[in-house]
Amino acid sequence: MLDLTPKEITERKALRINPCKTCQPVGALYCALGVHKCMPHSHGSQGCVSYHRSVLARHFKEPAIATTSSFSEGACVFGGGSNVKTAVKNIFDIYDPDIIACHTTCLSETIGDDLNTYIQQMDIPTGKMVIHCNTPSYVGSHINGFFNMMAGFIEYLAEKADICNGKIGIFPGFVNPGDMREMKRIAELVKADYIMFPDTSGVMDAPITGRYSMYPKGGTKIADIKKLGAVRRIIALGEITEQEPCMVLKRKCNIESDIMPLPIGITNTDAYIMSLTRLTNAEVPYSLEEERGQIVDIMLDSSAHVFGKKAAIYGDPDTVLGIAALVLEMGMIPKYMLTGTPMDSFSKKAQVLLNKYGVADQCQVKAAGDLFELHQWIKNETVDILIGTTYGKQIAKAEDIPMVRAGFPVLDRHAHALQPIVGYKGALRLVEMILNAILDKQDRICADEDLEIVL
Ligand code: SF4
């Protein structure tokens, strides 16, 4: 399918081919799904929300509920105020959420709809709430939408208090529910009293019970989001994704944050655990030490097969940085690191990481890139493995490169969203996937006499 991608790289400014990102409302919708009894609402046309819901449903293999202001020609000309007011009334009447989280779309942003004013003019039932954030999709990516919606919830709900409630706030970053469960498991092992926000575990990985429930058991409670304004500190996982929500919480409620990388790989997981234990004063339990020892052991055992191998890593900025850290710990080289999200800080953080391991001169890093360009890089100098979203599979096929699926979206496999890539357990899973992908190719292409039974 991509056999005709040319090797020669020409400068492109106004065109993205095979983008490595999706649109802001997708992230905003995902964030809102991580709040209990919340109805995400898309202020735009039906086409937008159909796309947002379908990409989430395809990744998580779960329904992604959302409503729409259902713009038609009239709303485009006269504004969507009456649409959203009618929609909010209908949503509370029919679906009975506790809160509606509105995000804008390209269309409503372009015509300049002022959701803030519309919300103030609404007749909202007692005890119910409507919040909003702006998600113009012609800037940024789903990552911007995710942190804009987090900031929107904090702006509307977090309550400043004189007395600290003693809790730790955990911002998990744009990760799967399986990752959130693993972050919570670790926090519980070090006896942290925490609030995770948002929390899509129990929502986007909810079990089949035989009975449909529009609002599954999971999700951060509204009361807990209010309490974020009085926590001891926030541990924010995802240095790029979590800057904005932490800044808003600091400005509104004067809460400090430890903003750190996603806990992917050993060093980043260590940092998460140490940050938790500094706040809880708890000892690191033996069970975590054991998990750490196991992953170090596996990395040592497998190093002969992966040392010096080159990886192309692409996807969301914090996920790429985290996976690159793990790959470096394995003795591999993250030859290409690419994100579609336009964030200069991605390149700076990648350079710091690569310098730490002394491999910066062997690697290429790009933010606001696309997979067409990644393919061109690979055509000029190939890699041993691709690690990233489903959209790299055509490159993997065209160039016969093993591929490990990680990040968002993964549309063509199942069960991934329930499994972590964070923590020592997640590192173990990633190492196994990377190692097996490389060895599978080796077994496939080697001469019969070289087909090893024992490694
Ligand atoms: S029009 Fe904008 S908001 Fe709607 S689906 Fe397209 S990029 Fe997303």
C-alpha cells in the first residue's frame, strides 16, 4: 500500500499525510468519560461527534457516549446558542447525568460561539452542572483537547480551601484504563490516599454484567474533583499533557504539582513511586521491589537479543518519551521519535533523554510530524522495530519491520486498553512484546540451520 513512498524528503508546510494525531474533541470527550455520571457534549454538527465516538469506540471496544448540539445551516449562520440550550434541557430530561461537559468543534469555534455565556443563560436543574472548554481542532491535537477539558473541569469545580484534606491528587495523563488501574494499584501499595482525575477505569473497560448502564460505576466523582482544590499535592504524570491542568489548579487553588514523565520504564516508575512515598512516608513494599527486580532480570536476560537494535517510536508526546526511556534502558536506540502533536517541548525533552544516554547524534526527533515523513526516514535508514499506533502498520508491512502496538489509537487489536504499559508490570509487558516481535522476525527469515530452539 505504501510501496510508492519516495525516499527523497521535500519540505512540506501546508500538508499532512497520514497524520500522527487526531482532533481535539476526541481527547476532550475521553477526559469527560473519566468523570462519573458525566455526559460529554459536542457543540457542533453530528458528523464531528460521530467521528469522535467511533474512534474511541474502536480503540476501547466499548461504547463512548456523547451528545451533540446538532448544528445545521441555521446554527452556522445565527450561532448555536439555541441548539445547545435545547440540547442541555433534553439531555437532563432524557439521560439524567449529574454533569454535562461541553466542548467546542472547528465549526462552533470558527463562528465564534461563546459557550461560557450560553451556559450562564441556561436553566440548569438544581443539583446539576454544565461545564465547558474550548477545543478548536485546527490547532493542537487530541492531547490538547484532553488537557483543555481537564482544565475546564478544574476551572469550574475545584474549590480552594484553607484546610488541606490530606489527599494526593494523581493526574494520569492520556493513557488507557489499564494504565490508570496500574497507577492506582501502585498508589495503594504505598498507602496513598488519592484522587485520580480523570479516571476512565470502570468506564472504558467496564465488564459485561448483562444489564446496560449508561453511566458505569467508574469515573472520578464530582465531589472529588471539587476536593482537588485542597489536596496536599498533585502528582501529574505526563510532562507535556499535564502542564495546563496543573497551572490552572495552581492559579485557582494554589496547589503545587510534581509534574513528571509517564511511569513507563524503570526510571520513570521509580520516580512515580518515590514521589508517592515522599508524600505518604511509607516504605516501598517488598512486592514492588520484587516486581522491579523481575523486570531488571528480564532486561538483562534479553539484552543479547535487543542491544543496539533501532526503534522508530511514534504517537502521543508523553507516550513516545516514556517508551523511548524504556527502549534506552533495554540498550536499544530510539532512532526515530515522532509525534503529530505540535509541542516544541517534546523535542527538547527528547534531546535531554537522548543526551543522557549519549545517543542524540544517532537519533531524529520531530513534533508536528506525520507518518509519511517517518516512512521516508525509514526508507533512508531502516529500523529493527516500530512501536506505536495502528496507523504505522502500513509502514511495517511495506518495509517488513516488526511492529508493537502501543499508545492511542490501537484499532486493529483487542484487550490492549485493559493492559498496562506503565509501572514495572507495564514495562515487563512492553519488553516481552518488543523482544518477541524481534525474535519472531528472526525466526521467520533465518536459515533453517540457524533456527534456535533455546535462547
Ligand atoms: S470538523 Fe474539526 S472537530 Fe469536527 S471532526 Fe473534523 S477536525 Fe474534528
